[in-house]
Amino acid sequence: MNRRYRKTIIAGNWKMNKTPAEAKTLIADIKTAVGKQKWCDVVLCVPFVDIANAVKAAKDSRIAIGAENMHFEKSGAFTGEISADMLKELGVKYVIIGHSERRQYFAETDNTVNLKIKAALEAGLRPIVCVGETLEQREAGITEEHIAMQIKLALAGITAEQLRKIVIAYEPIWAIGTGKTATSEQAQEVCAHIRTVIRNLYGARLARAITVQYGGSMNAKNAAELLAQPDVDGGLIGGASLKAGDFALIVEAANQ
Ligand code: PEP
């Protein structure tokens, strides 16, 4: 973390977990458990059907509600899809874009990621853009190349002003939901690389200001060490965001 230049953001990704009633209870518990965090922003990205309850439950707290996905078109014949304006009207502030599970199971591409980022920004939502390598890519020594390409394609046509609203999450695919966390050195190395890619595209000031999160089996035990790395500005947290106590400990680690 480097609080002098950028915001630390701890974001939960509930994935396909929790009904609307369960969301209400979990957010009430998280609200009590996280208390008045001073140094970091807290975001909970929840399933579409939970959003209305989540926004209500998070009222009068510093917890912002996010969505886990959205469509890039404003409206139209896209059965089963949700637009950025629909999310905005419900009180959503953030949206995860290009999570590896979306890329893997729902055929999202770098191009749809780019279109979604633009649509989210246009609606006034802050995109949390996920990038990350597979184990094969890491073992082949092409992690940095792959991530640079994902970022360049995701940000094609995004202005410097728009970049200020974007959060990037480095999520090595081999670490998501596997219990296998990247070492703090690996997380730092790739988050620093992401900042270098941003510097080459947008210059040093914006690179210094952008929040780069780490995601991949972050938990109450390993959070402090990961967050102590200078280029790791927060976390995108799956499993551990479903337990109020564990999530609160991660938030606490970000406040040290
Ligand atoms: C995620 O879903 O983005 C994630 C990092 O999951 P987990 O923390 O469970 O690995």
C-alpha cells in the first residue's frame, strides 16, 4: 500500500452466493465487524438479485455496493442481461469487469471487457478490471507479457481522465478459489508491472495514483503481508468475503 498517492480498496466478490435475505444479514454483520475503517474503502460486489437489499443494508456506512458483471449495451434484446444504467439506478457504485470466471465460463474476451469498461464509465460506475495469468502462462514465463496485453486491450480508447475511475485487480487464475495464494513477492512483482504498463500508457502521475488490488485466496492470515507490499493497494476477495469476521480482519489489515 502507498496511502500517500492512492486509495486502498478492499472489495468482496460474493460470486453466486447468498440470497437477498442472507445478503441483508451478512451486510449487517459486516457493518458491525468492520466498524469505522479510516484508511481504506470497502466494497461488496454481490449478485444482481441481492443489490437492492445490499444497498439498503449498507446505508449509513462506508460500505459501497458493487455488481459482479454487466452488459455493455445500454438496452435492447439481450435476454437475461443487466445494463450499467440499471445498476446505477439501484445505487451501485462499482462493477467487476472481466473476472476470470466470466472469461472462462461465459466467453468474455478482451474486447467485451473493453466495451463493458466504457459502458460502466459512461454510466458513472467504477470498474474493477480483472487481469491474471493461468498456471501454464506463469510456468512458460509469459505472465508479464500476457498481463500487459490484457491491460492494453482493456484500456483501448480510455482517456486519462477516465482512468482515474478505474481499479485494476491482479488475479492469478491459479490462485482463485484454490487456497493457493501468490507469495507476497509474486503479488508485488506483478502489481508493480501493472503500474509500469500504466506508466507507459498514461504517464507517471496516473500510474502512481491508480489502485492495483491483489486477488486470489486472500484471507485473514495472509492479508497483512500481501497488503504490506508497496504496489498492492488492496484486495479483491472471494471466499473470505462471505464471513463477516474474516472479511473484517482483512479490512483491519488494510488499516494498519
Ligand atoms: C475472486 O473471486 O476474485 C477471488 C479472489 O476469489 P478467492 O478469494 O476465493 O480466491
